[in-house]
Amino acid sequence: MRIDIMTLFPEMCEAVLSESIIGRARQNGFVDIRCVNIRDFTKDKHNRVDDAPYGGGTGMLMQTQPVYDCWEHICAELGKKPKLIYMSPQGQVLTQQKVKELSKEENLILLCGHYEGIDERVIEEIVDEEISIGDYVLTGGELPALVLADSISRMLPGVLANDEAFEQESHYSSLLEYPQYTRPPEWHGKSVPEVLLSGHHKNIEAWRREQSLKRTFERRKDLLDNAELSKSDRKLLDSLGKETKKY
Ligand code: 4GX
């Protein structure tokens, strides 16, 4: 898969995408992510890419010309017009379901807005979908684009080791993770739960499932609506509280 990120801060994106798992995945050719500088396409003699909004008001807007020309350049290079996603608080809030769906595309373009956003006309002309990473306000679309690129990349074959890939199933099944421990067995007077040292795999599995269910029940009841629950899961949830019949 190839992802082109249209941004005014390509170095910021490049820095994040060069490290850790995504950095390794890019080097090994499992994902191709390019950071394209919108400012390279300005025709303004002072390299400006923003201007004041018509009608007045605070802040500046990104202008149509550099954004559009940048997009045309990417599409010409690819010989096609991939789905273009604009990172914006006005978009649908990102979910793992959406991540999974987008990871099936051969190409994607992510557009990062800055200032007060982008002239609506170019959005109408090139944007296929607007996505928000959550109901809070950031200073630009770069962090959202990086969040999206990261979450998509880890779904691609080869990006994660096989056992890590298995774990990604966990958010589909909509339960929170169980707590985990490593050496030493005792720290600050706290012991690792006995069952994890027992070597009894059936019991360990049951304990972890129970912890996942408890945590989800206590912290994110909303997730239980979409969870796949067995008879014994429901029995455990029943014993946890009043909301019994709901799940
Ligand atoms: N999830 N931001 C985009 C510029 C902007 C301003 C107004 C459209 C309209 C965000 C988020 C987010 C801040 C990125 C404002 N764009 N993006 N930027 N939350 O807060 O995606």
C-alpha cells in the first residue's frame, strides 16, 4: 500500500514515520509512505500558502491553488486518483472498523489542514472523506494523519510480527486488554498474580478473559454492545453488577 501525506510540515511527519515499527516497515517495503510539501506547489512569489478569510474573522485559511496543484502532481505521478481523506474535526470519528476498511485500499492520500482550515472550494473538489481522530482540537492535521497512517500500516501483511498481528484481533472483539507483568516477580511489595506463575495454561487463559471482561465492564461498558460473548462471559458479567440482562 502507498500513502501520500499532503502537509506543510513534511519533516515533522517524516520524523515520526522513520522510527520504530513503521520506520522498519517502510524500510522493508511493506508500506510506502511519502510526505509531500504543499508549499512546494505555491505560485506566490513569497511562497505564501494562506490568506485571510472572506467575510472577516480570525486566523488564516489555506488557499486553493497550492493544495490543488499538489494533489494533481501526486495523482499524475500515480496515474490514478486515490481516495483522499481530509483530517478534520468535522469528520466522522475514526474507529478500528474504519481503519480495517481503509487498509484494503491500494493507495490513499491524506490531507493535513493548518491555520483555520482550507478554502471550502478545494475541499469540495478533491476530498472523498473527512475523518476526525476524536472530539478535541489540535493545531494541525499532521498528528491526525500520522495516527491514521500508523493504525492502517499495522494492519498490512508483514508490518507486525505474527504474534503481534494476532493481538490486533483483540480490538475487533471489543474487549480491553488484561493486565500484564514481567520480571521481577515482586516489586514495591506487589506480587505478580499467582496464576500467571502456575504454568497452567487453561487457568491463565480463563483469568485473562475474566480480567478483560471486568475491565471492559468497569471502564468501557459501551464496548460490550459489540463484543462477542460466550455463555460463561455473560455469567461473569452478570455476577459483576446490575446491568445484567443487557449483555
Ligand atoms: N481530528 N485539527 C485540522 C485545521 C482545520 C480547522 C478547521 C478544518 C477546519 C483534528 C482532529 C483537529 C485541528 C486538524 C484543526 N481543519 N483533525 N485543523 N481532532 O483537531 O482530525
